[in-house]
Amino acid sequence: MNQQNKVNPVDGQPPAYGMQPGYGNPPPGLANVQQQWAPAVQSMPGCPPGLEYLTTLDQVLIKQQIELLEAFTGWEQNNKYKVMNNQGQQVYFAAEDTDMCMRQCCGPQRSFVIHITDNMNQEVIRLSRDFKCCAGCCWCANADGCAHEVMIEAPVGQVVGYARQEYSSWSPNFTLRDADRNPILRIHGPCCVLNMPCCEDTFNVWSQDDTQEVGTICKQKGLQEFFVDANTFGATFPQDLDVKVKAAMLGAVFLIDFMYFEKSSGGAAGY
């Protein structure tokens, strides 16, 4: 796993457009892309560096990039995503960092590390999931060894929360937890999760006591996603929600994507 605080650029790529010397290279895959980034937000007391963007948002759009080699050959590539605000401006870039053998052999159940960088190519959030050979079944998710979980670090090296699969009799359930693993919010998915172009799968985010709905995580329907492994998600939440919890919601989006919508090299969605 890459332990540096920056995502290394693809070899041979030039500096990003408009960057000043000393700011480094862009995230992988972005060097030759003209991109409209959201304006920078000044640092705030008590806010982890780089999460200031999230204080101004009540929704984000996470759009996976199409990998042409994967689309034509089925050879699983590291996923890359744009994280945008409701005006279409890019807020973050997310890049998966997973071993090739893990990607090809374990498909959507693989362990992963996702580096989330800002417009200065500084890694501000890191998402990590361990490989668990027995994980995925909702009936067994009470046991730690059988529940998928994403750890959220912001900044890197400082755990701010977890997104964890929870026990359920049928419909998928998740919790967002703080650094001490105390539940903060709950996520309830639809009874039947279908990765079909005619379906819009919504996971509702509720308060810890399940009395108030506070947001949603929704896979947006589209014909493109049915033929290529490039999903698009929208997430909504209160603007005044703690930025650490918003970061945990990003972790939940990627966990839900890998568990239910990421296709294996054979073309089937996970689980």
C-alpha cells in the first residue's frame, strides 16, 4: 500500500493545467484533462485539512471514469472517480490503489485503498477495506470477520470514522461510526438491489435511533452503467453535518458500490 500522502502520477505525464511550480503533478489520469475545479475554501479551526470543501456542501456526485482497457478486455483496472458538487465542479479526485492479483482474482470482494485528493493533489482522505474471505452475507454481519468495513482517515494516519455492513434479514444495512466505532448514522438499502438501467437504487440515511431520515445515497440509472463498469452515485446530507461524518458517507458510497454494483472481470455485479 502506498504510504505517501500524495497519489503518485502516471509516469511520463506533464504537470496539470494552471498549476504553479512546486504543487506537484495531478492525480493519475487527469494530467491531460481540462477540468473545472471548485474554488478553494480557506482552512477552518477544528476542520481536518482538505475537508473544508465539505463544509459548503449538502450533496456530492461521484462519477466513475470509464476504463477502455477494462471495457474491451475485461482486465480489471484500478477504479478512478470524480467527486463533484451540484454545479458540476470537481471537488475531489479518487483513485483506487489495489494489487493486480487482488483485482483479478477477488473481483469486487477485494481489499482496496482509495486515495482522495484535492485540487492541489494533496491526499486529504484515505479509504481502506481489508479482504475478508467470508464477508458479504447480511445474515452473518454481526461478526467482525464476516462484515465488510471501510476505514476513513482524514488526514492520512488519523482515523475519523468507519462505514460498516450490519446484520439484516434481507435488505442491506450499514452504519456510519466515529473513530471509537460508536454508531452515528444508519443506512437502509432497498429490499432488492438490481444493477439494471431501469432501476434507481436508493439507500436511505437515518439518525442513529432510526427516527429521522437525514440523507440518501443513490445510484443513478443510466444505460452506460449497464454495459461498462462505470457507476455514478449521488449522496445528500445536511450541510451542517460534521465534515468527518460527511467523509464517512463517502466511504459508505464506495463500500456500497463495491458490494452491489462493481462488476467482476466476468461481467457480473458483486454479491
